[in-house]
Amino acid sequence: MQMTAGGIRVAVLTVSDTRTEVTDKGGPLVRELAQEAGMEITASVIVKDEPEAIRSAVAEWMTHEEVDIIITTGGTGIARRDVTIEAVRPMLNKELDGFGELFRFLSYEEIGTRAILSRALGGSIGDKAVFVLPGSPGAVRLAMEKLIIPEAEHITKELTKHRQPRT
């Protein structure tokens, strides 16, 4: 079943101390699935597992009109260096608790009790949606296909419906 979220503009942030453009699997999969759904990729970058680098990339994209959704991948584990959720959560205006809950529920169906290690976060900053995903291709595919793509248009519409027209 081909889902579409046409016209949605996405920025993709890979967070990793070890991944490069050549070895990153999560970021390219986010881009591929988003494009297959009719979304436009407007930015993509890799940063280290450093809170300031993560916040800086997200904050930069918050100022870009051509970004509707920011999707991060990586840095969500429980190791000391996994800080993406801790870096992004304080930036959110509103958190979509159901995103993380559903992500873990669906993960449990696929990987069993290892899902307790699955940290994922969804929310909004201003009129932009933000999703923080683990870096594994399986987690990216699950989040994109079962949660983000099916709801992207609705979420974007809700976040922008009170936007003031430009004068």
C-alpha cells in the first residue's frame, strides 16, 4: 500500500559519533521512505552525539520556511553518549506522548521485550513537527511507515492552521 504525504518538506538529522555519509543507514532510509511518500527533502546533515550540535541543527531548521517536519535518527539509546532525546525534548512546545507509546508498542510486536530500550520522541516546536527516532533501519522503517507518513499531512495541517498570512 503506497501512502502519500505530498508537499510535506522534511529535514533529516543523523546523530552519531561513528556514522559518515558512507556508513549512515538511518538517514538515507528516512529520505528514501519520505520521498517515496511524496515528501520533499530540503536538508540533511550528520552531527556528533553532542547536545549543542543537535540543538543547533534543530534550531537552524526552525527558522526555515521550507521545513515542515524535522526527523532525527540515532543517539536515542541508553549509552552515556546517546543524548538526542535529552537535547531535543526541552526544545519542544508540545510533546506527542502517543508517538513514543505507539512506537514502543509496535516495536514490542516486532522485537519483543527488547522494545524497552526503544526511545523515541515526537512533538512540535512552533509550527513544525519533530520526530526523534533510533538509528536502526528497522526502527526507522517502522516509525516512518506506520506512524509518521500516515499522519504527516494531518500533523502539518494542525500545526499550521493558525499561521498568520504574510502581508
